[in-house]
Amino acid sequence: MKGRRLEQAGGQVLIRKGSSQPTNRLVHLLEQYVDGQISTDRHRSASEYVRELNRADEKRKAEEQLEAKLLEGLSGAERERTPADWSTIRKDGPGQGSSAKAGACCRRSTSARQDGAT
């Protein structure tokens, strides 16, 4: 945030220009906000609240990455999977090996369904 100004609605400078250090006012506002969140009895401490925020952020990022990979796979060429493909996937895991490249998947072959392969 170097070189930026973060201002409160009242026009107070919360981060000084040319500095990445928050002003005492920003620290005070953050403390008040976190204390308010703790007082809802959902969190026992500021540390617990921050950990929950971190977990939620990590979950959101993982969901975004999953969605991007799903969209990438959906935009790829569709082809039938063979029993050999499914054996390789089971052995190497999803996303490994030449048969599981992004966009190389979509439908199970009829013979794989009849063999009971999943």
C-alpha cells in the first residue's frame, strides 16, 4: 500500500502517503471492529476471530481455484474415457498422467460403465 492513502469516510488519513504503516487511528478502528465482532459471543478472542477470517479467505481462494479448473476442463475437447484411462487415474490420481490433462475429460465410456469402473 506504499504511496497510497486510505481514508475514513470523514476524510481522516488512516495510512500516510509513502508509508505502509497504519496510523494509530486505523489501528484503533480495527481494534473497535474486532472487539465488536468478539462481543457477539461468536468468537472468544481477537485471535480466534482472525483465524476464522483466515480460514474463510483460504476456503474462498480454494473455491475460486476449483471453479477456474472446472471451467478450464469444461472448455476443453470432450472425449470418451476408456477403462485404461480410469485405471491410470486410479493409480496416479486425478490430474496426473497424460490421460488426465485439463480438458481431456468429460464422459465415461459405455464399456467402463458396464465393467463397473468408476
